[in-house]
Amino acid sequence: MTGVSFVVTIYNKARFLPAVLGAIFGQEGDFAREYIFIDDGSRDDSVAVMERLCAGRPNVRIIRQANAGPAKATNAAVKVANHPWLKIVDGDDVLAPDATKVLLAAAQDAGARFVLGRNVPFTDPDHVVFPAASGAATARPYDLLSDCLRNVPCNLSPTLIDRALYWEVGGCDERVFIQDFSLLLRLSWRAQPILLDRAVSASSDLPGSRLTDNQRLMLGETSKAIVYFLAETTALPWRLRRTATERAFGRAWKWQHRRCGAGILSRWFWLYALAKLGPPWLAAPFLASTLDAFAAPRGTR
């Protein structure tokens, strides 16, 4: 029998915690388990709700820290994990009842160290419905790295990760505020995942409930993760490097054009054109400048 460490980072998620923790505690399957909840300086009553929901349950650890961001919080929680598998869940995401069981089975059948399923939206945390499963879930190798270099295809909630692999790739990049994208890049470079054709998690689609609602932050953090990943992954094939570079400059140009009124005479357009039409090495020295596109205007925070 194997074991799974459930890791949940929480920041002001009190309204979601009954559904999130209820789904985690109710996971089906015959495997050892532990629960690590880390509160990243919440200013609501998340800690009180967690303590109430966890009261009397074995193998639960609640960690509190000053607000440092989800990347640092995730690494801090994984440092105290003991089981060979990590089931990392966002503080407002709900797992399907059989999520961990089917991900474990897929990993073991394929001999994989990294598995992910599908994620679906929900609008009511008290009534999360997953699509009915028809027959056995199918699994296939997934080129997650290519998808990550183009966009952000998923978060960590539908994944199952070998704990040793997590540290082999360096964990979440703590230079980046957001936890999932930098880790997905690092993992998918080192180990091709198995994709399970089954909805295993659900994310809130309520306006204002997620960090993804802050597009400036999310786009800037995505580009930052790409900048660091390209710098540390020197063996990345030129084809993939070109894709990542072009997409980073494209995000900067589109944000500046659509949100800030930049035109074709701006540096953002010409840098994008350089990245799209020229060789990767020509645009590479300017890659870090894409982060300037998402800097908050003076006088704002």
C-alpha cells in the first residue's frame, strides 16, 4: 500500500474550505494518507474554519506563516510531507471522490512519476457536480511542456506528483509568486506526464474568487516563470525555445496594445515582431523586458 500527502495552500478561502476539505477527507481508495494545510497569512477566518473541520482527525498538520505567496507556501508544506506521492490542491478547488484513487492507478499502471487529469469549473462550492464517468478512464502520454510554453494549461489540483521528483526539479520557483506554472514547467521538462481522461478536480468560476481574476498579475507571473525557466534550461531545443520566446513577447504586446493603448510604433510591437520573425537568439537578450509590460502604473499597487 502506497501513501499520499495532501497539500493545501490557503489564503482567505474560508467560504470554500468546507467543500475543499470535505472532498479531501472523503477521498476513496486504500492508501495511507496525511493532510498538510498551510495558511499563508489569511486575514479572514480560514484558520478557525480549518481547525474546526480538522478537529479529531488523525494525520493532520496545520501550518501558519506570514503571507509569502503560494510558491513559498507550497514548498514549505511539501518539506514536511512524508508519503511518496503529493496531491497538491488549491485552497478553493474541490476533488472528485475518486480523484486520488484513479490518479494513483494510472501512475502505477504506466510506471509514471507525474500524472494529471481534467479540471472542470463550478459556480457553487456547496454543490459541485462532476461529469458522470462512463467506463474505465483512458490514459496517454501528454506533451505538457509544449502546452506550457504556449499557455497555462492547468493548475496543480488535477495532478499527482512523485515527492522525490518534486525536489529533483527544485520544487516551485520561489522567485515567482504563483506556484503552479513554474512547477509544471520544471516537471514537464524532466518527466513526461500521463494524462487521464477523467475530471478529477473542479475550480471556482465565481467572479473575484481566484488569483486568475488579476490578469496583470497572472500574465506577468507567467512571463516571469518563462524567463527563469529558459535561463535555467539551457538544453531546451531551439524549437521550444522559439515558441516560449514568441509567446512571452506576444503576451507583452497584446497587454500593452489592448489595455494600455500601445500601437505599432511602440517597442512592444517591434519586440514581438523580432521574436516572431527572427531567430530566438536575436530576441533573447530582450526577453526580461517583457516583464515591464505588466508593471503596475505609478501610483497604483
